[in-house]
Amino acid sequence: MMYFYMSHRKFEHPRLGSLGFLPKSRSKNLKMTNNINSKSIIIDKFPFLNLFLGFKVGMTHIIRSSSVATSRFFKVNLCEAVTVVSCPPLRIIGIAGYILVNCIVRKANTLILTDKYYSRKNNRIGISEQGLWFGNSKCAQFLDQILNNCSFVRLIAKHENIFNKSKSLYYSIFEIQVHGGSLSSQIEFSIKLLGNQIRVGSVFSENDQVAVISVSKGHGLKGVVNRWGITRLPRKTHRGLRKVACIGPWTPSRVSWTVARAGQRGFHKRTSLNLRLYKIGEYDKYNFISTTFDDLNKKSINVLGGYKKFGLIKHDYMLIKVRLIDIRVLFMAQ
């Protein structure tokens, strides 16, 4: 007969929460930061985009089976949870050129499509002093400067407003980096997209692996039991029991960063990697409805009365495996 003895509680039952995510501070904004673009420079023959904006709608489930003969789920129905993400089309409104100065990315020039945007909206784009409107006669000279001086190009995109302006203004304008090809081909690719709409079907395809960048749902200031999942002290403990009994030794005379402390919980920027994209439903095509090869019943992706806290889906949508972060704004990258 064998006996197993617990070596230490920290190995057998570690507390909740990873120290690798410290500091657990509030995210500065809901938008994706530009440095995420520059971290993944992909080399390919032709220019392409690998980023899109979406809004979390809700969750549902699908029934699927594997077509791989060696799989243990071959011809077996599997029920999996998926997240429905609404993806309204993006409109390209500008081009931004970037240079590398001492291994630091700096914006060189900005080209905007029209002058119908107010100054407060332009400040959210971050137009440099050398910025030009697309109707200016110096546009050709501006594009030559990007070709000769800049290292890579990003597109300034704006999603079509599906909410009221006060809600959607903050995260409606962002930048997408152009990957692949030479710099001249990237500029030609960007000029063709200026003023046009981009749909999610032109960026992603079904069965792709995508990464979702978002901000988690905020819960405000929380204590150590809720934030780290530590054990409560006994009932008769003096001065409270939802606390850490000892926060450290006498020396060194400071609180270690590994000790559980109260603070902010939620509203952290997180990235979920390698999520399977099961379906892309385009609004004006047959695949927008939920009819499949095995289930021929004609039914909409929308539930009766609309999704809770969202409403009806009126644009393209995606079905992504597993549950995503509890926030409405999502950035999908390939």
C-alpha cells in the first residue's frame, strides 16, 4: 500500500491568479496599441492585412464532427461552445508611414482621405505636422517620401458606426499594418484600398487560427480573497478574516511583490492565442444564416428578440471557438 504525502500546499493547491500578469493595473484604452503591429512583421510575396475589429455579441453552441479518419472523434458529434463576434466593415481613410530611429518606431508622415473630420477626431489618429489631405496637390511628393524614407506602412481604418457617436468615437479609428511584399507594392496596395470598405472575409478565412486582443471586464477594487483566491482566516480572527495573516518577515523590512494584496481586478488587456475560427457569415450571402449541410432548417443567426445587451446582428459575423473576454470590443489578428 502506497501513501502520498503533500510536500507543500503551494505545489498541491496553488492560489488562484498568476504572478506573471503583474502589475494588474487598468488598461489605458480599449484600442489595440500600435506596438503590437510592429512586433509581428510577416514576410510574404504579396501585401495583405491580418487585423480586424469586432464586437462581442454573445455565445452559442455548435455540433461538429471530425473528418480525419485517424481522429478519435471521427464521425462522432461534438458539442462545442462558440462566441459570436459581429464584424462591421472597415473603411480605409488614410495612410501612415513609419521609420525606425534607434530601433524605435516613429511616425513620419500621415495622409488623410478627406477633410470632413473634426480636429478632435484627427487628434485620435495622431497626425504629425507633415500630415496632408488626400486632395492636396503634394500627394505624389508625399508618397515618394514614404517610398524613400519609411520602413513600413500602416492603414488608418475606421469602422462604420453601428452605435451612437459618443460610444463608437473612442475606438472607431485605429491603424492596421500592411505585411508582405516590398514597400512600393505596399504603397500601391494601400492606395487601392483608400476610401473603400474592407470586410472580414477578405482578411480571414474559415478554419484559421486567430489571436484575440481585448480588455477584460472591469470589477473595480477587490480584496485578496476575491482577487487571489486565498483561504479565509478562522471565524474568531481579530480585525477581520478576509485578509493575509502575515505579509512578510521582519527582515527584509518590506512587502514582497509575491504577497497577495488588494487592488484592481479586471479591465486588463489580454491576448488569447490560437483560437479556431469556425465560420464567417457574410450579411448579403447565403452563409449568413445558420443552415448547414447536416441541418437544412432555415434559421437566422439572431435569436428571438436579439442578443442580450447587443440586439440583432446586421453585419458580417464570425464564430470563434470557446469563450472570449467579457468586453464588447475585440481586435482579431492572424
